[in-house]
Amino acid sequence: LGFTATMKGRTMHAVVVDSDDEKEGSSLPLIDSLRRTAVYMDMTWKGALTGHANRPGDIETDAAALAAAATYFT
């Protein structure tokens, strides 16, 4: 179907929010899978923006994620 050729050269970003403590690394398998997919598809991997929250609105208290989000897509 030519999917790999279609995706070649495109850019992949990942925005992930998980409910675990940052030190637990529960989002790392997902991020690694996405990174590997980008490499396989010959895409530019821009990394992952990761936040930590449990309930709606909680992400607003993750200062590190908000600071990273300010420049993530630039």
C-alpha cells in the first residue's frame, strides 16, 4: 500500500499523559515504541512531551510539563 513511502520524511511528535509518578517510567515503553516506529518509517522523531495527572485539570499543576509544552512544537 506504500504506507512506509508515504510516511518517509514526515515528523512524529508524541504527547503523553500518564497517571503514575514520573520516576516510575510507565510511559517509557510507549515512547520507545513510537520512537522505534519513527526510525523504521524513516521519519524525524521529535521526542515525547510527557505530563503526569490523575484527574481532569491535574495537568495544570505539572510545572515541568507546562514549561516543556511552551516550546515543544517550535
